[in-house]
Amino acid sequence: MFSPQGPSLRELAVQALSSVEHGYDLLAPTFDHTPFRTPDAILDAVGRALGPLGPFADGLDLCCGTGAGIEVLRELCRGSVTGVDISAGMLAVGRRRLAGAAPAPAPGGEVPAVSWVRGDARALPFGPAFDLVVSFGAFGHFLPHELPGLFAGVHSVLRPGGRFAFPIAAPPGPRSPWYWGLLGFDAVMRVRNAVLRPTFVMYYRRFRLADVRRELAGAGFRVELYALPEFGRRADGGPRVRMVVATRPGAPAGTSAGPA
């Protein structure tokens, strides 16, 4: 549908009628050829913004999919990098793809070891083993009432001073076609989930910055926002895309360049 290598319309329909886990198992072989994969421009911008906040030893890509965020972590972490996802199919594709890629050394010249773990982001199977957790494009799969538990889980796997970072875009205004497109998509998903089981949770408009900041603070994080200048500013002067950095209080993981 999106490219000759991407999924067909029929394949996308079958995915949407499945559960989140099984749907992504089906989509995994063609996922990197769809707009659902986080664009390289966002991955690169987050990597650049995180660099001054290090150094980092061990990193976790939350809901890693086929591993786009793992490539960011391999350039930032000196120790190990772990990807966790509920879809075995996505993990398998990520593992194969990364095995054929040239290793990216961390700032100190080390090549971090990479591991892949099948697990639910709402019940992470780790102790406080990480200095940096990132996530890209996954939060639409969680309902608002699940955010406190999700963020508390991330807090529990970070070492003191560890950071949880992810990009968040400013919502489009009513004059933008994206506003109506996302509104329509969410409406279709609500109808689909009202009449079909299992549900497929994917709501693009429910992950709002004000709610996110409140829930992160409630989970015990100190929250800062960093503008990603590569994406420009809105008419009101605010950044189009920010990086949220939530820090678990304690010994700092590195030096800070200061929020924007």
C-alpha cells in the first residue's frame, strides 16, 4: 500500500481486526516500509539532544518494535542495550536486521551488547538496571488510565539519576487536515473496539503533554522539556516537537545542557 515492499490494504485490514500483539506479528515483515515506523529525522534529533545528558551505561528501548530506537541507544550507551516488545514477530525482524548492520560504537568507542526481550511494557521484567529508557511512537497503544502504571514501571527499572526520554509532537490545529484525519482515525478505532474483540488499542489523540507531565510527576519523576529545533516552531512560537526527559531522582546520570 505505502510502497512495493509495504503491506497491502488487505494485510492492514487483517492487522486492524487482530489484537495489538498478533496484529504487529503480522505487520512485522513489512513494518519498516510503513509510515508507522518513527522517521529517521526524529530518531536522529532525539539522539543529538540526549548526547549532552550522558554518559549512559545501559539503555532500554521500550516497545522497541523492529529496533529503530535501539540504533539510537547503541550510539549513546557504553554498556548494554536492551529492546523489549510484546510482539515476537517484531523482535525477530529487529534481531535479523540489526545482525546485518555495522555496529555503532558508543562515545567511548565501546560497542554495546544488544539483547531482545519479549515482555509487556506494563509489567517490565527487569530490576533497576538502566540509565536511559527511550520510546518512540508506542504510547497510542496505552489507554489514559494505564499511564500511571506504565510510568511507575519505567521508574522502577531506572537507576537513581536515570532518564526516561521520548519525543512528543504538538497537536495539529483544527485548520490542519491532520487534525481531522487523526480525529477520524480515533473515531473509527472507538467504533471498532466497541463492536469487535479482541480490541486493538491505537489512539493518536489521547497522549497529551499536560496529562503526560502530570502522570510522570505522580510516578516520582522530575520532568523537563527540550525543544527539538530541527522541526521548527508553530505560529504561537512553541516548538513543533519536544523531547520529554523524565529523571528518576538520585545521583545524576550525567551533565545537563538545560531544558528549552
